[in-house]
Amino acid sequence: MVGLIPKIAISQSPYQRDMGYCLHRTLDHMRLARQMGADLIVFPEWFLGLNPLEVVPNRQTDALCRQAQDLALGVVTGSLRALDPDTGLRQQCALVIDADGRIIGQQAKCEFYPAERPWFDPGEGIVAIATRYGRATILLGLDAERETRWDECRALFPDLVFMVTSARGPQEAERLQAMAVSRSFEIGGTVVLVPLTGRFGGVDYVPCAMAAHRGRVLANLKEGEPVGLASATSAALIQLGAVDAASWARAIPVREASGVAGGTEFRSPEPERRVLLDWKALAVPDPLQAGRHLLAQAYDAPRQASLAPAHPQYPEVLEALLAEGARGAFAWPGLSGTHAYDPRYRSIAAALCRQGKPLIAAAGLGSAPFRFSDPGDWDDIALAFPELTVILAIHGRHARFWDDALALAEARPNVALLTAGAAPRFLQEALQRIGADRLLFASGGIPGQFQAEWEKLETLRERLGLEDETFQNIAAMNARRLFFHDLEVHRTAHPTEVEHPQ
């Protein structure tokens, strides 16, 4: 089973001090996880409350091991107060318990807040734990936020990383979730974020549990959900930041304590809006279900807009998703096993025209079967439906595809281009030939790429001396006009709930 993505249950009940109550709740969560079909369950820090400082194994861990064996369920614990029998060190440790009830690994916390440090001794470093699902590492608390600990983690080539850490507010929660997604892409594996929730040590910690695999969100637990399930078959099919419309980060003067004007503070740019799409949704057996997963992700989130998969064989799916709130569509003919000049795409284009919604169309060089997606194939649609905005997303760095995309945009005023992946030379040429009103800043959909794409745009701005209005159009306003112009219109119904495939 090594290499498979297990079905992972995540426990996120609020902290309680009483160990007896917490142990009873932990065993209940294990039973619930097994009923949900989970292969293993992960617990947050302090999941047993204030357990005694004891050598492992002890009465509490024995109870967990017996339950794991009875249920045939793997367990990854949050921090336990543990005493090293040889050195006498006082540590916070996490355990990995196999489905046969054996403790197969242990990780001591390495980094501490100043208030914690007098009470605990740090571990020697991050270790790899061999499980039936591959190599696993556990990053407890601040370990998950220290780059040096991530460097240790990467060097171990883990298949699974458990970020057992906590968020002290919504902004910190968003940052940790973005980190989990980007780190999962970096390691080419699965990252599970397991936060402490509730009030602990005078601080309120907020829920943000999630799992991601190779840059894709597998699950994002709702607040108040005691146990949630993440698996490859229930993937949310979300790719964040396909079009990040980000406002220009201006230089803001700051004042020093003396009251004299100091230097300048440059705010780090962040996506102000996100358009959600997932190319793989065009290759799944049920594109309606995939589209509804995207809609559910963006529902009631004014900073996000969801697009619908435009599969030529299922025009009725696009009609349904547009009616349920999708703000446009995305298509990749090669991934759907066809070409853009397939007559069935006319039904797709007609449906979008009736709704006044844009189409993001992928083209470019990639692995089979989408290596044949040529930007010029969209010429028939662009010519036949002049009121439809076709936004070309070019995959790969083959110059011919970028040149063909620019030629099409130059010939058809309803064709626009995304900036993601484009060489600075190409962007400069695009500005000269089609102008700034048909260029949209995009990060490519992977959180870790945002900074690099943004810096490329900033460099172009400085090199060409772009005016503020021109730069803002590329960075934000063009995407706003296409995807967020009707934010005052509220949906009246939630997208239809869809059962996850089992």
C-alpha cells in the first residue's frame, strides 16, 4: 500500500483541560473515523488535555493502541507530555500508531515559544517514520513554521507531512492553509494541517484543518465539524489563483517612535481576488459534480469566483452550473480529447454569450493527450461569437504557442491573454500589439508561484515605465470587470449538495 493516498480523518474538537474527558472523546473520534472509512486519524496538539508527564508507553497510549488495533485504524497523535526514560528530558512528543496497535514512530517538538521553553526540552531534529503509506514526518507547533525544519523535512523525502500547528486568527489560518498547499506541491506528496482549536493559554485558536496533495486541496474542514475526511476520491478539485487579480501594493510612508517620518514600508502583495478552476475537472467522469465542488468552495466568498468546466460532450452541465452561480467557464480541448474547432464548442460559446460570461481557454505544449491544443484553433469561436471574451491560458514555454496566441489576440479584439508563464519579452510585445486592457495577471494556480509572477510584472512595469492606471488594469481591473463586476448581486440558493464518491 506504500505510495497510496490514505483516507485521512482529521479531529478538530476544541481544547479541554480534563484528561479523562479528552481520552473518552479521542476514542469516540477514532470510532467515528473508522465508520467514515478512514485509514488513519490525526489529532491536534494537546488532544488529551493536560496529560501527566510520563514515560511512553503509559496508560493513555495503551488505550489508544488497543483502540487502533480493534478498529484496524492508524493514528497520528498531537503533542503528549512525555518523559525520556534515559535522559530525563521533558518533551512534547507526537506518536504514530500503526493499524495493528504498535507504536512505530515518535517525534519530539523542536521549536518553542519563550513561555514554553522553561517547561520543555527540544527534540534533536525532524525524523522520518516508515508507515504503510510511505515515509511520514510530523511538524509540531512552531516546527511547522520554521524554514530550517522544513529543510530537514524535505531532505527526508516524505510522502506524508503532518503540520500539527495552530492559528491565532483568520489571517494566520489563511497563511497556514496556503503553506500546506504550496508545501504539498514542493514535496510531491500529501500535507495535512491539524490545528488546535478553542481557548488555550489565554489565546483563542481558530479552525483551519485541511489536507492537500501535490498542490491540490483534498479537504477543507468546516468550523464545528468534529471529524472530517480527506481522500483522493473526495478531492475538492480546486486550483487556487488561476487568475489572481491583485491590487498594486503601493509604498506607504511610516513614522518612527520619535514622530519623524521614517523610510518606506513595502507591503507584500497578496491575491485580492481569486478565480477558481481545475483543469482536471475536464477529465473526470462527472463534470457536474466537479463543477459543484468548485461552486461550493466559492459560495458566499466575495474574494473568490468559481468557473465551470466546459466539456463539449456535456453542454447541459455548463448551463446548469451557470444557473447555479458560475462566473464563466474553462476549457482545454486536448484534455477533453477533442479540438477547439469541434462544432460542439459552439453550444458552449452560445451558452456563455447568453449569460455574458467569459471563457478561459487552455492551449500550449504539455504531455499527452493535450499537446495538440493550438491557440489558433480558437479562431473560429472568436470570429463567430464576437461578444464572447476568450482568455487564452498558455501552458508550457514553447515560443510558437505564445506567438500564435498573440497573433490571434491581435486579430480578434475579443481575445485576451493571461500573463502566467509568459516570458518578459512576450509580455512587452503583447503590450505593444494588443495593449494593457487585454492582459490579465495570473499566477498559474500554484500558491508558491504567486511571488515570482508578481515580481515579473513589477520588473516589466519598471522597465517600461508603465503608468499606474495601465499597471492596475493588468494586475486587477481587467479581471475585476470580467469576473467580479456584479458582487452586489447575491445568490438566492446554495449550490446543490453533491455526495463525495466513495
